[in-house]
Amino acid sequence: MKRIALLGATGSIGRQAIEVIGAHPDLELVAATSGSQPIDGLARLTQVGGDPTELLERAQPDLVLNAVVGFAGLVPTVWALEHGVTLALANKESLVAAGELALAARRRGQGDLIPVDSEHSALFQCAQLGEPESLVLTASGGPFRGRTREELADVTPEQALAHPTWSMGPKITIDSATLANKGLEIIEAHFLFAVDYDRIEVIIHPPSIVHGIVRFRDGASVAHLGYPDMRVPISYALTYPERAATPIPPLELQTLVFEQPDPETFRMLALAREAGEKGGTYPCAYNAANEVAVQAFLERRIGFLDIAALVEDALGHVDGSPARDLAELVEADRRARELVAVT
Ligand code: NDP
Ligand code: MG
């Protein structure tokens, strides 16, 4: 029996994880948390709000599934990595913000870190065949693929929330519309696979069938394909190194189309790459500024194009020097949030 602690149980990933766990006789949910909503039917196992450390210490899980959204996911990420407890990581923001510190914690804890993000789950599976020479992350392009900047000036949160292929929580859905999600994923891939930024490519692939491609030095490239359904990477991460059955049908082959991203319109992609290459706490600041800007957009306090403008401005003003410990990282996150000038 694998004993699982689920952080972010009320969210999009959290609810799908409860379904996957319920369908598998060898998976047991022993603890669950949410931010502020009650967790239906799981009262005995749960904690709403606050620091999850005590719950994790009490539950002593075999695996932590971190499905919290945003920088708030930092605590369970670090707890699992420090304690050598297998971490199934959906919360990409914690790895982006805390990359170096998280990897140092993992070296001390010696546990497994298994990505749940679909592209990274795909790359993780492909990378079992050899050392990656370079990586390709696919992006659907979001609801505004093919639009010009002028056409995006007045788009509403409702339009941005209408994702063409994936059904997800609001923050990541807006990130998919700005391509900040793919920006975060470039940094996530850099830390997960120790591949330099100039060897991580992004390609637009509207049907979201190919999730990731690993290129090897002998000229072979291996791709991971499947219907866009997060229950597949969730199930993989929870049952690794085994592969359990899921209700998702086998893939019917179809024509696969790819196109280049438009970096002028979708500035968040280039800004992520720059922040990643600069290193230090620049990725933390990119993430923090984006979180504040996305919330402001969802609350209609700023326009869609202001998200990238505000993040770019904040990145121009931060001190991106590396954080020596978690307290310094939390401080870098706080300062970057303050720099985002929205009221
Ligand atoms: P949701 O917004 O649907 O769910 C977020 C979860 O986090 C909820 O359970 C929420 O609780 C909880 N939460 C929010 N704030 C806090 C906080 N301060 N402290 C503790 N818990 C909190 O998000 P998603 O499920 O869409 O995404 C979760 C993570 O997975 C994100 O990092 C996202 O980038 C990543 N991811 C998601 C994918 C998807 O398909 N949804 C795909 C790939 C990655 P409450 O309900 O009480 O607010
Ligand atoms: Mg993804």
C-alpha cells in the first residue's frame, strides 16, 4: 500500500488525483489539505489553511502529491525533498522559484522527484532511455494563438479562461493564455533535467497530443503522445515505477501539426527564458510578479497585456542575487510582489 498525502485536494489536479487514488487498490489517501475551501467527504484526513508541516509529520506518507497553486506550494515541496519522501510535483511554481534550494534539499533527502506537469512527465518517461541532449516542450498556444498584440488589448478574463484543450484551475489557465505557463515550464525543465536553457525548445502544437520530445546525441528523438488528460501523468507519478490502467482510451493516430511561437505577442515566454538564464532569484521574481499580475487580471484591475508589462517592469527593478536559504527566498518573493504596481 502506498500512503499518499495530497496538498491542494480541492483543485483541478487534487480532484482528479482523488479519482485516480480511489480507483487503485494499492493507493491510500492518508492526508489532504486545501487553502480555504472545505474538502468534501475527507474531513477525517484534512487540514484547511495554515502550515501543512504538522499534518505531513503526523501522516508520515510514502508520497506527497503537491497540487497547491502558486508559491504557497513551497513548504510541502521542501518538506518532501528534505525528508526523502517521494514528491509527485504538480506545483511547478515552487520548483521555479526555489530551484537551486529545492535540488540541494533533494540531494540531502535522496528521494524521488516525479513531475506531474504533463510535459515534464512525458520528458521524464522519455529520458529513461538515455541522457537528454536537448528537450522540446509542446504548448497548445492557448485561446489566443494567432492573435496580434492589438487584438489582445481588450480580451476579458472569460475569454482567457476558455482553454481549447485542457480543463484546469484559473491561474494556470491564464498562464496558458499568456504563455507564462510555458515560460515556467522551461525553468521547471531546466531544474528537473539539468539541461541548459539554450537546449530547451518550445513548439506550438495545438491539439496537445505530443506532450514532450527528448533528443539524444545519436540523432534519435523520442516523443510521448496521448490524449490531453491529467489523470495520465497523475496516475504515472502515483504508481511509478509501475504503470496502472486508467479509463483514458488508447490514442487514435492523427496528423500532427507544429508551429513556432510568436515571441513578440507572447512576451512572457521570452521573459521566463531571460529570468532563467540570469538565475539567482530572477525566476522567483518572475513567478511572484506573474502571480500578482494574474490575480489583478482575473479581478479586472488590469488588462491582459499589462500582465507581461508589469512582470517585465518588476524584473527590471529586482535584485536577483541568489537566496542562501528559504528565508531569503521568501523575502525575494515578497519584494518582487511589492514591485508589481497594481492597486
Ligand atoms: P486549482 O486552482 O484548481 O487548485 C489549487 C489548489 O491549491 C486548491 O486545492 C486550493 O485550495 C489550494 N490552495 C490555493 N492556495 C493555497 C494556499 N495558500 N495554501 C494551501 N493551499 C492552497 O489549481 P490546479 O489544480 O489547476 O493547479 C495546481 C498546480 O498544478 C499548479 O501549480 C498548476 O500550475 C499545476 N498544474 C496544473 C494542471 C492542471 O491541469 N490543472 C496541469 C499541470 C500543472 P482552495 O480550493 O481551498 O482554494
Ligand atoms: Mg504543463
